[in-house]
Amino acid sequence: MTMSSLVAAVRRYPLVATTVLLGLIGAVLALGGQTDAVRWLFSGFGLLVAGYETIGMVRRLLRGTLGVDVLAITAIVATVLVGEYVATLIIVLMLTGGAALEDFAVNRAKRELDALLRRAPQIAHRLGAGAGTDTDTGTDTDTDTDTDTGNGEVEDVPATDVRPGDLLLVRPAEIVPVDGALVSVSAVFDESSLTGESLPVEREAGDAVLSGSINGQAAATIRATATAADSQYQQIIALVEEASASKAPVVRLADRYAVPFTAVSLSIAALAWIVSGDPARFAEVLVVATPCPLLISAPVAFMGGMSRAARNGIIVKGGGVLEMLSRAKTVVFDKTGTLTHGSPTIARVLPEPGFDEDELLVLAASAEQYSSHVLAASVIAAARTRGLELIGSETANEVPAHGVVARLGAREVTVGKLSFIRERATDAVAAPIEGGELAIYIAVDGRFAGSIVASDTLRENAPQTLADLRALGLRDTVMLTGDARPTAEHIAALVGIEQVQADCLPADKVNAVRGLAHRPVIMVGDGVNDAPVLAVADVGIAMGARGATAASESADVVILIDDLTRAARAVAIGQDTIRIALQSIWLGIALSLGLMVLAAFGFIPATAGALLQEFVDLATILNALRAIGGRRDASVQAQIAARKPAAAGALSR
């Protein structure tokens, strides 16, 4: 630990730091024979802490909550009265240390919504009055794309200064700052983080463009239709903040056992006092009844569970999240980027007679080198994956939003939409596609040559993940997606999801999750469009490996590895952690009850009781440390290695 981190820890947990410091001072004084000074120091500090905790206890009682603090405060006062000042300091350390561990667990990975807000578009490029409105794609072979801004000037202004009607320039790969209407002839936008649609979308002049979407490879001009505050991205941020604020706080695990344990302990102590007639007997019972197992075992188990999760590439933002994971009854999935890979790939090549697959792919990829079409990169990548060599073009001309015509050697190759191809090849026919697929068509020298179909493929481990979750007790499965119903139902059938809601906007997903009956509810998703529903779910799990910042910030669990099975592993870790925490709590209660009975009959003096209680604490802590789960993880890895690959690995076409 560095000095700066130590100073930060002291500032964050002053009571723990003070307790440790006074313990060291007391040890020095005791070595010097100053036992009276040690007694006054420890006792006085214990009473101060008891007074401070009493104020907090009263406030919680007014809110209708009774915790283990009651017994801790009573034990501190009792040990002071009978002169067991060392036990007093130990109880104080356990009380403050347990609270500090719990607070540290809650804040270990919590970063609020700062990154989401940082990602919100901050700057807009506003065009002057003399700016042109055309975005033209050159027809030469290098196909440079230029934006004609006429005699106007481009002014960088804060996105909050943009007003409806302003003309804005959006450069390649930039985030659209506000909602607007496209002025350029055509443009391509990645809206996956907003709508969940994995394939980039083509927009033509007059079409609506959403803030938060990412422009493609060509600069575009839009006319603002809303201010930044009223735009889609800011509305999503508002949904996240509202959903986060609506979550009920999680009741501490140990507090559920506080009332009965406190009542039993005080009853045994009072009965021992009444029967024996010795008030010291009351303190002797309470010394061994200190709630240290309740105070310390659950936080230690939670820290162990969080550490185990981190080793598995899973960041869990608090012990309460582990508890919710362990009790979950329903799991909800987004589709794009969660159950599927979230990026279009070539599903199949459909050549016409006279062409083979490799030839058709070479021709299409060679022409697509000069295109800004949404599938150009996918087609080129597919050709290179097969080791095919592309052909250079003598001339290339792209017709925006329709296709590209390229001269490849002696042949003229046209690639694009079906209507565009039919203008040159009347025999062109539509490819058989399913929901979520997109096809491009190819003509060679006026003859229809075939089509290429792309789709967003299913994650290979998605069916196994659903099976693992069912084995863990999550029987209800739901899919919420912005995609069309045919696509959603096809994916749901492949993985075995029972309920499907398609064509969902972010607000629709929030309402759907709020309406689910079997709770707690886990939501697994990624992308900005999932941020609100991740925040409102009882447990939001974000697939954050690809930098889905908004989803990661609003989620309770972030999976750092691009592996869907980690969602099921997070649930398993939560269940293991809570089981071990409960075992530790019950172990501590059982040992404490046994010692209380012995102390009630006078067999355990207060000093011996304080020492015995430390052995109880040690036993519960050692048991709680099992939540770190090294052996369990090794067993899981062995099972995974032995498991055969899932049969339904990808979309079968």
C-alpha cells in the first residue's frame, strides 16, 4: 500500500484508524506498567464509540430498522462496567472494522455515471450561413469523400449551445451531438448503442438522425431538430439516473439475524444475573455474546466473493449485489452484442450458375474497396479470410445509398441494392433472407451473378449459458430487444428463451423489467440503449469487454471478458458466497450460544470469555475466507475443459 492510499484509507475510515492507533498506544503503555492509563484510555474510547453508534442506532430505529449494533453497544458498555477494557477495544475494532469492510465492498468498483456523462457529445461543428449542404462522393478510383462547405465557416461550439435549425457538420466516426435531420444526400450511421440494431443503417436526405449514433466513413451534414437536453442520448442518461435512484437499498445480511440473536443473548444474560444474583454474570455472558461473527463474517465472505469474481473477469459492485445474484429468479437478455456478437459477418455466398462462391466474393470485395456501403468491410474481410486476392479497379463510381460500379479488368461489376442491380441485370432475384439479415447483390456485364448475405451470428456459448442459469435455479427467461420480432424470435428459439419483447426503445425495456413478477431480476446487456434497464433491474450485468461505457457505469456487475458464460458464473459465485456467509454466521451464533450457556453457569470468567470469543471470531473468519473459492474455480475450469462444445454454436443458415 502506498502512502497516498494509506492516507486515503485513514480519511475514509477514521474510527478504524483511531482504534488501531489507540491499541498500539495501549500496548506501549502496558509494557511500561501503565495499566490504569490503558484501562481509562480503552474504556473512555469505547464509551465514546458506543455513544456515537447509539445516535446512529436511534436514527435507524426511527426508520424501522434494528441491526446488530444494539448488542455491540450493550457489550461495549457491559465490558467497561466490569473492567474488561481489552475486550472493549476488541469489540470496537470488530464493530468499526466490519462496517469499513462493508463500505469498501460497496464502493470497490462503483464509478457512478461519470463515464456515461463524459461520453455524451460535448462539441458540435456548426456551419456558417454560407455553408453548402451537399456531401459528395468522388467518382475517381480513390473515392475520396469531401464535404462542400461553400463559403461558410465551421465553428466549434458546446453541444448545449446548439438550437433547432442549426446546420451541423458531423465528421467521419464522430458522435452525433443532437437529434437532427440529414441534409446530405445519404450517410451511414452506427446506431447499435442506441437501438440495439447490429447492422449500420443507411439514411437519406430528410431522414431523422439520433444523437449518440456514430457517423460512418463519410462526413455528413445534419440540421438540428432538438437541443442537447431534449435529444435521445440525454434522455437515456436521464432514464439511467431515474432508474438508479429508484432502487431500494439492500438490507445487510447480518441485520436479519440481529433481533433474534440480540433477544436471546440479553435473555440469557438477564436470566444468569437473576438466578446467580451477581451482576458480573450479566457482563460475562455478553462478553462471549458479542456480535463479532455477525459483524465481520459476512463482509469477509463478500470480499472473498468479490475477489473470486475479479479473478474470473467479473467486477461486482458490492456485497449486496452478490446477495441479489444468489436469490435471482428471472434473467433478462438483450439480443445484439449480448446473445449475438454484435457485428455483421458474411453468413453465406449465393452464386448464380456460371459463378462459384470464391469468384463472386472476389468480384464483390474488389468493387467494395471503393464503396462506403454498410457491408463493404465485412465482404472484404470475408474475402481476405479465405485468402482471396482482390482485383484493382480502373474506374469506380459509387451512387450514394444504392451501390457501386467498378471496372475490374475487362468486366464491369456492379454491387448494391436489388433495385440498383435490376437496372443493369433484369434477371436479378431477391435472396432468401431471414429477420436481421441484409443482402447485397452483384451483376457482371449486365448479368445477375448472385448475392451475399450477412447476419449477426449467435454467440457459440449462448445456449450453454442459458442451460447453466436454469441449473442455478433461474427458470424464467426473457429477451428485450430493439430488433424486429422475426429476428428476436429466431434467436430466442435457438437459445431456449421463453418470452420475447421486440421493437423496444430504452423506456420500453425499463417498463418491461419493472413489470416482471418473479424477482429479483437480472438484466444482461451492453450498449447505451441498455444502460437504463441495467440500472433499474435488481442486478444489471454489463458485457463491458468492448468498452460499452454507459452500460458498465449503470450496471451492478461488469464482465470484462467477452464471454457470455461469465454471467452464469457470476450467479454461481453469488450463490457460493452467500452460502458461505450464512454458514459463517450460523457457526458464530452456535459457538457464541454454547459459550453463553457456559458463562451463565459461571464457568467462563469475563477475561477468559474475551479470549474465547476471539477464537470464535477466528473460526468464522477462516470459514468466510472460503468464499475466495480457489478450489471451486479450479473445479469449474476442469468442468469447462471437459465439456463438449455446444451444438448450436451459430445461426444455422
